[in-house]
Amino acid sequence: MAADQRLQALEAFDGTKAGVKGLVDAGVTAVPPIFHHQPDHRHRHFTVPVIDLSSVMSSNRAALVAQVRAAAETVGFFQVVNHGVPEAAMSAILAAVRSFIEEPVEAKAPYYTRDSGRRVRYQSNFDLFTSPAANWRDSLFMEMAPEPPAPEEIPAACRAAAPEYAGLVQQRLGRTLLELFSEALGLRRGCLEEEHGCLDGLSVAGHYYPACPEPHLTLGTTCHSDCNFFTVLLQDGVGGLQVLVDGEDRKESAWADVPPVAGALVVNVGDFLQLMSNDRFKSVEHRVVANTVGPRVSVACFFRTHRAASSARVLAPIVTNGDGEGARYRSTTMEELVRQHYMVKGLHGTSVLDHFRL
């Protein structure tokens, strides 16, 4: 597709404010070219660790820390059960996101924006005009901390469920995970939260992946790593999340499924935490494949300092006596790392962290 034709197609799609859901509602039987991705069918079987957090306050805490350390240092992905977030709150936020995205276009249109300054925004593909190909996905973004949106800024369908769920994930699970990450790095329990502000900011993204008529031609979410401290993901039972893992020879990487586990939440290390851990923790690439069944609904909680604070907050490797070497990265601001992230996003084999490596 010629560049001018592609731009016209993107503008026409964006102008509907109906997203991918609108295409499906219109009865499309073929995936439009703006959504076409290069195929990547590498696949291998790999079991993503499932960690039971029920022993977090028991005498078995050392064993729990060891499990978190092993997962963070190898695949960078794990699932947690008995995490303290009630199943009712999880079900409510999934239902709320689905309810909003399935509202008529005229009801959603007031929230449709590409203005990143708005704390609540509905859109299809935040990088629609800059990415090589669009994703088969619509999203509702809500910046929930440190300053939550006013209730009237949040769509009515999500007004009750979103703040409740965000608060539970941040204050219960988020704090627990930061304590475990701190201990896994040989630091005192409250270090990452209290000294490095890793619990200060939280954004929630509700993603809606409609059933796709030609899933082999597109993706639900492009291959990427997360530019944050860490992510907590709630996914429904449809599946489609994959993580890029090394082969047995540690050379040939391939995609492994992260299957839904009843009652579980998925946790993955972000770029900020890999830099701060001085490469001990691993921020890995992941994606979501399109599917003939759906919709798939997921809710991601991103732990990352936002707005003005990101320009002043410095990220630097934490080098402990046990590392046996010095810092592997230069210090940088969160703002600079995020800016670099979007410059290399979608470039296979290129990590944003390479720009900061010493």
C-alpha cells in the first residue's frame, strides 16, 4: 500500500471513532491492509511459573522470595494466585471494560481522543499513525494514581469498578510484589517502594480484542517490552498472550503461550526494573495473537511514575556487594527512557535498554 493511500485509510478508520469493534459490527470478512503484520510463527512449549502468594506472611517467605527471584531472573514473567485481589473485583472490571467497548459509537465518542494529556482516553491503537501496522484491538486508558480522575471523567460503565480494582491491585498486590522484588535483590523489604517510588504511579488499560476473520494476517498486540517498573495483567479465559523465551541453547528464541489460569494475575518485569536491577531481572518481549473467537478482554495495571515527576525521577542501577561488578547502565530519567522506548518500538531485535548500556 502506497504511503498516501495508507494515511488515507488510517484517517478514515480513526475518523469513525468506532475502532476495530466497529469493523466487526460492520461485518468485515477480511482484515484491512493497515492491520497486516509480518508473520512470525516461532513457537515452543514453556511453562510460565505460577506462584502462590499465600505464604507471604509465613515462615516460608524465604522460599517464596526464591521463586520470585528465579522467575524474574529467567523469563521475567510469572502468574500469581492467592494474591489478595478478590475475584469479584476482577470479574467486575472485566465486565465493565467489555460493557463500555460494546456501547454504541455515539456513547463512546466523547471519550475517543489522541490527546495524551487526558487522564481517561478511549482509542484504537495509541500509535496508529506511527506504527508499521495497526493492532486488532481497542483500548480504554485510565491514569489512576497518584491523582485519580474525577468520577465524571470515567465512563459510567467503569466508574465504580475501575477505581476499586486499581486501588486493590496497587495497595495489596503491588506493595507485596515490590517487597518480594526488593528482597530478591538483597535489599530491605520496603526499598523499591519507599526509596525509589515504584508504587507511586498506576495506569490501567482495558483492552478489547474482537474476534478476527483472518487472525494469521494480524496481531492483537505487537511484540514489545513494557516501559515501566512492572505490569499486573488480568486476562479472561480466551487466551492469546505469548512471551518470547530462549530455546534450550539460549540462542533460538520462540513464542510461548501464557495460558489463562483461573483466579490468577500475570506479572511481568518492565524495562525500568531491569535497569534498576542491573540486569538481574529480565524485561522480556511479549505479544497477543489475534483469534477467531472473542472478544478477548484484559486489564493491565502499569506501575510507572507519570507526567511531571517522570522528568525529574532518575533511574539508576542498584549495585550491591554481591553483584561482583559495577553498573551496566548509565543513569537516566524516566522521561528519557520512555522517549527512547517509542523510538525503537516495533524494531525486532532492538531493546530500548541498549541505548543506556555502558
